[in-house]
Amino acid sequence: MITREKRSLTYLGINGDRSVYWNTPTFDLVINSIRDHQCELTSTGALACNTGKFTGRSPKDKYIVAEELTENNIWWGEVNHKLSEQSYERLYKKVTLYLSNRDVYIRDVFACAAKDYRLKIRLVTEYAWQSLFAYHLFLRPNIYELSEFSEDWVILSAPGFMADPKEDDIHSENFTVINFKKKVILIGGTAYTGEIKKAVFTVLNYILPQERNVLPMHCSANIGERGDTAIFFGLSGTGKTTLSADPDRKLIGDDEHGWDANSVFNLEGGCYAKCVDLSPEKEPQIFNAIKFGTLLENVCFYPNQQVVNYADTSITENTRAAYPIDSIAHIVEPSVGKPPENIFLLTEDAFGVLPPISKLNVRQAMYHFISGYTSKVAGTEIGIKEPQITFSACFGKPFLPLHPLRYASMLGEKLKSSNIKVWLINTGWTGGSYGIGERIKLEYTRAMVTAVLNGQLEHVEFKKHNLFELEIPLSCPGVPTNLLSPENTWADKNEYEIAAKILADKFAKNFKKYKEQ
């Protein structure tokens, strides 16, 4: 396929006489990234880049254009900031003028593995490795589909363009702006590729519930030999990618899915895995996916070598690997499964209070889904150096353009009309809070999830937590019995009770904003 063309982008307002690279193959994107001194090859052949100032998302710099379609629909406030149509038009002209004077890379991709909901996206990027990221993370059209491609949405990404906050009516030099009427996403001032991925997810979180009655979810999903689907809700760093990459099950997807009446389907075509402390022993599927073409972000090398030191977080804790889903050995093709039999709500409890596994009834499942309690992990967002307590509605608050109760009510209806089992999994601390206790071992979390999926907890005895009323199993294969009851892991049980009451109070205060509705 021809990768360098003079095909016109005038219809987008990009009018320069520079080269335009259309749907460039992986090899050429790797070569161009190295040629431009923006990336280097690792010992496995993966391409390593540094995203610069921004190594995580900047949620305070995300805007939605306020117009007749969005004014009364968007959940305005802390998450979704307004931008006027006039300010958008001014910013759009600046971005397109900037891109007119540079070589650009075009990538045509799909979102949504279920064809009935497929979204066609054209991405225009300043850097070759951004195009590589999109090729990995989204669904890849075949040659015939590319020949007749006509986009539904356009993304313009110009990391080298810095806005004028005062003139452009925004918070800082970097920005992500979504215009639902024009069906355009503008990204500038940041090279962090996660902004591209999450902007598309935000668009789908607006379109799918309103237009298609589909519940979009910030979750991973996999399928067992019986065809049983399991989904894992959770914020970045809580274990979605790791726990769903199970050698005994087939992966549907690692981060974003839709759930309609008959199926769960991947919204993407690749994985964006955290790789801090990555090793072949702990996460073999992810480790083995890092080969030629894989894009690594903000990793460090051993001295005088091209070997990545995954334990080195001197740039950021939010080191990432982007690769196509078929880099994982066990996947479902296409990335679609049945509605789930088990749902896992993953929380990284920095208080060390919640049990490592507990069973929820429908009421509790709704409560914990709406609450979305976890700890934001270091590096995922700007300025976070250690875990911070947060309540992220629906385990995806930064990506919700609609009110959280819209998504929660859709989940509630599905739970009430089914026999789906819901489990709360704490992947955080035990034996004390962050800095005192220790992180629950991955091998124990895997054992608990496996026990659920194999039906091994169906006949064990449960007890009720005295404060949170969670149903806690008294035994679980492969897990020390003492670990299952969190108070038993604390040296001082009185201190545990105090910490539990503090956390319960935080839950109650957070939930007040939803009580009236």
C-alpha cells in the first residue's frame, strides 16, 4: 500500500504542501520514528518513546463544546468542562494551521468489535508513533474497507502545538476538546497517547447509551472453556489487564467494552498495559507481547544496554505497552462474548480495610458501582506520586459525559433480570494502610478469581463483615485463610476498626450526592 501521498486534507482545513502518510505499515512507522529521533529500539524490537512533559492524562484539561446537542445532556462540572463554539472554532483554525506546516500521519480505524455499533475514525497525527499507537489500540480495517473508508469522527492530534490559555479560553497550554456536533476531537500540547484512547471512549460513553441502548464499561473481559464471560471493572492500575490475561481463558479485551442485550464486545482492537515491574513470571502474556512493533512509553533502560528495566520508574510509574490484541496468545475472534456470568469490581484499597474478596447482592453491587471506590495509583494522572483515595463513579468517572446514574441504572436493570454473580476484589493493601501494610500478592488475587470462575466458592461458608456487610468466604483454594478476613492481618484490631469506620464514613459522605436521585 502507498504510504506517502499528496492526497488533499483541505476538507479538514489542512492546506500545506507537506507529506501526508496514509495508513502507513508498522515497519515504516518504526523507521520514521527512529529517523526523527523520537524513539529507539529495545532489545526485543519494541519501539520505545518518551511522551515528554505529560506521562499521564490531564483530566482538568478535557473540554466538551457546549451547543444545542450537549447543553442539557452533558454532566457538566468537575469532569466535563464547557467550551464555547466560538472558542472551539478559533482553536480548530490554530491546530489545522499548525498541522498544515508539518508532515502528518493518517490512520483510519474502527471502534466497536460488534459491527452493528461500529464507529469509523480518522486520526491525523503529528508523530509517526502516535499513528502506530492507534493502529494497535483500535480495530484495523482490511484493504477493501480502507478503499471505501468514510469517517464518522475525526481526531486531530498536535502535541507540539501549545494553546494560549487566555486567548483560547482554556485552563492551560494542553487540551483535549470534543465537539459532538462537528464530530471532531482536538488534542494539543500533550504527546501522551492515552488522551487519544480515552477521548474515543468518552465519545462512545455518550453515543452508545443514548442512541443504541448499550452500556459502555471501563472493564476487561474474558471467556472460559464453557463460553462463560467474566468482566473486570476497575480504574487503571487495579488489575484489569493483568487479571483478564489468563492463560486458561480467552481474552475479549483489556479495558473498554459494550454490553447489549445479547453480548459483551470490545470497543478496541488492542491493549494498553501498565508495565511497571513487568516480568515473565508475574505476567507472561503481557511480557511476551512486547516484541517488534509494540510501542513502549516512558520506560528506562539498563545502563549501556537496550534492555528495558521495568522496575525503573524514574520517568513515571505509568509506563505503558501498546500492542494489538492478537499479540496475546489466547483471544476471542472477533472480540465478542455472551453476557457475563461473573462481574468483578476491582478496588485498590489504600486503607487496607476491605477484604481481598467478597460477594455482593444486587443492592450492594449497585452501591459499589456508583461509588467506584479505589486509590488512584502513581503516574496514571499528573501529580499523583502515591495512592490517593478516590471515588470514581462507575469505575470510570473521568470518561463519563452523562450523569453516572444513567450508566448505573442500566447495570442495575441487567443485574435484576439475571443470575449474574458480583464480587468485590481488593487488589490493594492488607495488614495495615499504605506505608504500613503490604500489597496483596497477585498470586492470591489470581487464585481467588480462579476459584470463583471454577465454581469452587459455591459451596464454602461465608461470613458477614460487621461494618460493610460484605459476604466473605471463610476459605479459598490457594489463599491463606488468615488473609480472607482483613482484621486478622492487622497487628492491632482496634486500629483496624478505626480505619474501617473512617473508610465507611468516606463512603457515606461520597454517596450523599446521589441519594436524592
